[in-house]
Amino acid sequence: VPFHLVLPRDRKLFRLVKKAESISLVKGRALYAPGDLAKEVFLVRSGFIRLVLAGMEPGQRERTV
């Protein structure tokens, strides 16, 4: 679903998006890793993000959420 701002209802969100830094990622590159500090918020404008969790027990395979 494309991101769509409806003004003036989304004024605060619009101001946030205007000040945001835009980045592009190549397929397979990690956006963040377990243990990273949560200092940023990410808005996916196009494409998909896959969240992969490591197995909870030794020997378990990772899971895609």
C-alpha cells in the first residue's frame, strides 16, 4: 500500500516526513541487527522488509516474522 499523506489532517506526520533522511537499501542488506540501540524509526516507502529472528534455542533455525 503506498504511503499517502492527507493534509491538513496529517500535519504533524507531514513535518516529520519532510525532515526525515531518505536511504535506499540493496536486497539482502541489514537495516539493523539484534542488540542495536533503538534510536531511529523507519518508514518503508516502497518494497518490503523481512524480519528474521535467530532461533531461541541452540540448534534451532532462524524464523522469518
